[in-house]
Amino acid sequence: MDTNRITYRSIVMLIAAYLGLFVGLIDANAINLALPAIRGDLGGGISGAQWTIDAYNITFAAALLTSGSIGDRFGRRRLLRIGLTVFVVASLACAAAPSLPLLLTARAVQGLGAALMLPQGLAIAAAAFPDPIQRGRATAAWAMAAALSTAIGPILGGVLTDTIGWRYIFWLNVPVGVLALLMTRLYLPESRDHQATRIDIRGQTLAMLSLGALTIVLVEGRTMAPAWAAVLAVVAVSGIAAFVASQRRAAQPMLPLDLFRSRRLTAALVATFAMTFGIYGLLLVNSFVFQQQRGVSALATALWFLPMPVTYLLLIPFVNALAHRTGPRRPMTAGLGLMAAGLFLYAAAGPHADVWLLELCFVLAGAGLALNTGPAVGLAMAAVPVRRAGLASGVVNLARLVGITVGVAVLGSAMASVGVQFAMVVGGAIQLCGAVVALRWGREESPAMRTKEACHA
């Protein structure tokens, strides 16, 4: 196949592979604008809003690696279709939920469906496009799908919340999910890795236990009895230690620790964690700042926030060209630095500052997001063999999901207990830590490797 030509068939294949990702990210971005409305209808306070996001993300993150390995072993298209079905059914349950506990339960199941489907699209694309140039374009298309969902999600959430109600955010997933099921059946090839690992039940259980206990401490720790908070903290730390030990001993671990011998992969994962920690924490905090402290509607909040996703969307093509020329290290470092600058400026200005100053914060955050997203994914996928593409995709998305879960928990709790400005300082500090790691470990190891990474970015 001509590597310089994008064919109709390849475009349709990528749409089919990424449509599940698109609807999942649309949902994740739209729901942030609906949190005050959900709180008004179902109660739960700030912690209820945090759990509306994190109930989804805990199951998503905990099941992600196993999902990648299962897809590698039993068929990536098959698991993508199963995940889409679970996601659509859970979306129906979310839309009809009469109480917060039932909504959170449905959100957890929805996260499981997203975990089953999300790693498969990128892995299918990597297997279908073995040529480095074509695979680089497929990765760029993944970043573009993420960019479009980031731009469309908040506006859609604001429009639906202010007009027909927040429940229609979930109702909308149904027709799009059904379309994705039809396209995956018609246009996606099946692919698998016959050397894929077995399911690591012990590792999966410990991952779920550790992440769940950690999130409870971060979200509820400020309101629960100190003794209970201490017990849960011990459970979280012990669970993480036991998970690492189990992965070292397991013949076929869900998270092979040898992956982390690659500093390039580690840099990509740290950068991805820091990025989503800051962005999704900012989305949560800003939704409450604008709707409850500044008194504007959900749609107006989305419109004021629009410069961030628009900046992100406009810069993606230029970032891909830049990463092709320079490699991923410089864009990743600059991107996390810009995100830190945006969060620190928000902290310095305060939530009641002139709105145009806050707009500058959003532009800086959007530029940083664009500079980091594609290069980080490309660096991670280039750091492993193609046959481990499903696992690598799962690891990248795990870093993204853990960043969202911890960011929402930490920055939401910081906002509730200390204030918005302190939450933004914490978020900015995490971005700077990520920038340091990207600068130190994101560099290419040889001229040949640099060429390889540039093609993948």
C-alpha cells in the first residue's frame, strides 16, 4: 500500500476503530458541565460530584490492562464490540437512575464497558498499519478524535443540561454506540496476539482494591473519622505493595514490570498522568466556580471554557509536524510547562478575576494539552514491540485514567477544604513534576530510535 496516500478504506477503518473512544470521551467531557445539575437533582454535595466521575474511572482504570491483554489473546474487535454493548446498556441505566447510588453503580458499569473497548481501537490500528508512517498517521487520528471529543463534549453537556436535562447526555450514547457496533462489524478486521498473557486474577483484584481504597481516602478522607481514614490508607498502600509483588512473581502478569525499564515509556506515562490530573481537575473545579460562584449557566460555562479545547484542536496538526522534526521530548516538556503556567495563573488571579484573564489560563492549558497528548502516546507506543500494542495501549490509558481519578479526587477535595486557588497550585505543581520527567527521560536513545519515535508520534 502507498504509504503517502490515505485511502477511503483506511479512513473508514479508523472511524470504526475510534468511534467507541470518541463516544466515551464525549461522555467524560460532557458530564463535568452537568455535575452541579446532578448535585441539585440527586444530592451528594461536592463528594457526590467527585464520585460521579470517579466511580466510572475506578472500574475503567482497574480493568484496563486486563482488557488489553484479553483483546490481544481472544480478538481485539470482539472485545471492542463487547465493551460497546456494556457501555450502551450502562448508559441507559445512567439516564434512568432515580437516585445517586444507582447512578454511581451504573457509572461503574459504564466504566467497565469503556475499559473493555478503549484499548482495542489503538491496538487494532497499530496492527492494521504496520508501516511506521501509516501508524504515525493512525496515532495522529487517535489524538484528533480525543481533541474533537474535548471540544464537543463540554458544549454538548452545557446545551443538554440547560435545555432538556443532564440525563440526555447518557441517552445520546445509545444511537452513537449502536452506530459504532454496526461499523465495527462491517469495517474492522479481527486481530490478536497468540503470545498474549493469561488473565491475572490476583493482579486484577489487587488493582481494583488499591485504587478504590485510595480514591475513598482522597475523596472522603476530610469528612470521615480519622481512624477509618487511616485504615483505608493502610489498605491502599498495602494493596499497591502487594500488587507490585504479585506482578514480580507472576509468570504472566497483567502489568509486566519489565516495561518500566524503558525510561522513554516511563516518561510518557508520567507525562500522561500529570496532564490528565491537571486538566480534569481543572474541569471539575471550573464547573463549580462558574456555575455556583459566578452564577452562570452550564452552557455559558462551556462557552467560556471553549478556548481550551479550540486551542487544543487547532494546534494538533502543528504539534504532529513538530514532533516529527524534533522528537517527542521538547513538545512534551513545553506542553506540561504551559499547563503549569495556566493553572498557576488561575491560582494567582482567583476565581472571581476578570473572565478574560481566566480565558488566558484556558488557552495556555489547551496549548499544553495539544503539545503533550500526541507525542506522549507516540513515544509510549514506539517503546514496545508491535505484538504488545494492546498492552502498551492499555498502559497509556491506565496512566490517563489514574491521572483523572486522582486529579478529580485531590483537586476536588483541595477546593472543598482549602479553596480554589490552593487546588490550582497543587495542579500546577504536578504539571511541573511531569515536565521535569519528560525533559530528563523523554529524549531519544539513538539517531535510529529518534527516527522511529518521530514516525510514531
